[in-house]
Amino acid sequence: MNEATENIKKGFEAYLKAVFLKNLNYILITGFIILAYYMYSDWIVRENLKAAGTRILPMLLILSILIIHLISKRKRYKLKSVLYQINYVALQFMMYGKILIHLHQDALAPSVTGAILVIFVISLDNKLKTITTALIYAFPVILFTIVLFVFGKPTGKEFLTLVDIYPILILGFIINRIQYRLRFRLFKSNYFLKLEQEKTQALYQETLKINKELDEKAREALLNKEEIQKKNEDLNKSNATKDRFLGIIAHDLKNPMSVVWSLSDVLLTHDDLNEEEKKSFLLSINNTIKHTFKLLEDLLNWARAQDKTIPCVPHIHNAHSIIEKELNVLNEQANNKSIKINNIIPSDLWLYADLAMVQTIIRNLVTNAIKYTFPNGQIEIKGQQVIIDNKEYTELAICDNGIGMSKDQVHQLFTIRKTPSSKGTNNEEGSGLGLLLCKEFMDVHKGVLKVESEPNTGSCFKCLFPAQHS
């Protein structure tokens, strides 16, 4: 016997046990009432004490099983089952006893009918194995047959009445076995069906789990793909930016170096130059070297900003004082174009920022303003506390009345372009790198660099530094 068959049989026995215990109360009470009724009928109505006495044993058994079951509904199953099987035998003895009592009387036929009815009731109710069922049927009928023919000596007519019991008994046994096998087959089918349902449910749950994992992996793969695409785009953009940047730097370095080269050649090859001409050439070389140095300095700072190697250590500074110190250096450049620079920042305005970065920003923006302001023009540097989107900022604004810019020029202001920046009002040249550096440093401060400009009106660069939170 394999494990599956063993499990099915154990399960079937458990099922029969559950069915037995489930309806036991109703069966016992109903059986007890029926027997009590017939006992009353035999005793009081028919005044046959012997017939009434045959009812005592099954009634006592039924009452005993009922009391045990009421005390412990889910316990003592074996005891209740054995007593119930004994009651099957007792019920048959009850009917066979009534037959013997009513032998040679008119009540014989009803007693035989009653015995047949009991046999069918037992056939429908019995849920026991074949050997046990055969013993339950065989023992009472064999004992009855012996007593009947040895002591009762039935007549031929009575024998014809009694003989109906035997085929009915065999038929009842066959019906009981067919019913038992049908129950077992139905239980077996349900058992396998339940197993298949459990397997199907398990497979379904596993499929859901796998689908969920596949969905997560697909989403993860999609995110990775998008991230890779974004990184590739950023890398391509960065490479393109660097290519354009190198082109601009090469162009901006080539011109001043060519000037220095040609002027130095003149100084070396022309001995007939007077002191004033030599001084003019040296001044040009000096200015060109200063311009080149400024370009290289901006380049170095921009590269460091890109690599995040410039430390940002913000502190509280007086904004007015910072501007004044920078203007001490830049005023000479402004005076060369007769440009007036007004520092109207309040003396009590404080700025939370990295000093070196702020100085670089101011220096580049003021230099840029001087470059694009006409001679005899004016530059104003203003400052105030502002609140934008519920955030507090310290605003520094460098405004000029120079040539200004169109919307397209403003839009492209902080991008590296293939062409150099436009020349200033005195044909000053530049790479545009200074403005890029200002934007980088404002980003490091988590600030904002805003530009307001109109052609032939002037430009205003506003630096918004986040205020220090207490």
C-alpha cells in the first residue's frame, strides 16, 4: 500500500468519524422516541410484556451512548462506536425476539415486516468495514435461525413468511457495501480534486510571485536603461561641452600668444626702435599677458568647480565691505572708460557665503559690466533681503546701462558656445568663461543667478544667496 492510498483511507476514516459524531444526537434521540413509542404500544395497548421487554436492551444502549456523547462530544469515539455497533445487534435481536414471541400468532407478519425495516435502516446507517458489517448481520440471524427451528418449529405457512428475511438481509448487506464503496470513491475523487486544487492554487501563487518578480526586474531594467541613457546623454553632452570649451580656449589663447610672439619678434629684430616705441610694445605685451593670465585663472577655477575640488566654507560677511574691497582693484579698469561704479549696498547687509567664491563672482560680474558699458556710463551695485517662494535670500545686484542683450542671448548666456562671446564696447575680447564660473559658484551655494536685460538698455545680474538659518 503506497503512501497516497494510506492517506486516503485515513482521511476516509476521519470523514466517517466526523459524519458519525455530527448527527449522533439526532439519530439517538429519534431512535429512543420510536422505541419508547413501540414499547408503550406493546405494554399498554397490546398488553404484551414480553414484546415490550425486547425493547429494553436497545433503549438502554441508546440512552447510554446519548449520555456519553452529551458529556464528551468530541471524545470517547471508540467507546461510542462500539456501543453503537452493539446496538445494531441489539435491534436485530429485538425484532427476532418479537418474531419468536409472535410465532404461531397473527402478529407474526407485522413482526417480520418490522425486522425487514430494521435491516434496511441498519443498511443505510452502517458505515463500517465489510467484516464487521457481516458479523453484525450474521450473528443475530444465525442465532435466531437455530432457536427458530430447534424450539419454535414453524409451520410451512409460517416458514414462507419468515423466509423473506434472508434474501432481504443479503440485499441489505449488498446495498450497504455498494453505498460504502460509493462513499469511498466519492471521498477519493474529492480528495484528489482537493489535492489538484491545492496544487493549482500553489502554482497560481507561485506564478503571481514569479510575475511580480519579473515585473520588478523589468521595472528595474527599465530604470537602469533610463539611467544608462541619461548618463550617456550627460556624457555625450559633457564631451561636446568640453570639445567646444577646448575650441574656445584654443582660440582665446592663440590670439594673445600670437600678439606676444609678433611684438617680441619686432623688439628682437628692430634695433632702430626708440624708447617710446619699445615702451608701447612692452605695454601691449604686458596687457596681453595679464589678459591671458586672467583667462587661465578662470579656466583653472572652472575646472576645479567641475571636479568639486574647490572647498566651500560659508561664513557671515558684510556685503558692503566685500564690494568695496573688490572695487579698489576694479576702479582703475572702470576709470579707463570713464565709467562710474556706485556701491549702494546698505552697510548693515550681511551675507552668508564663502568669501573667495563671492569675490570671484563679484569680480567677474563687475568686469563683465565694465566690458559692455559705454564710456561715461554707469554701474550700480545694490543689495537687499528678499523672500521668494517662502525662502529668504540675500540679493546682490550688479546693474549697468550698457548695450544689453536679447532674450536669445540671455538664454545662451550660461552655456559653452562654439563662437566666443561678443566683444565689449571698446572691442574687449572674452571667452564667456567668467559667467560660467559665476553660475558654478552660485550652484555650490544652492543659490540663484538671475539675468534681466534688454538691448540698448543695459543688464542686471542678480545673485541670490540663501540666508543663514538659525
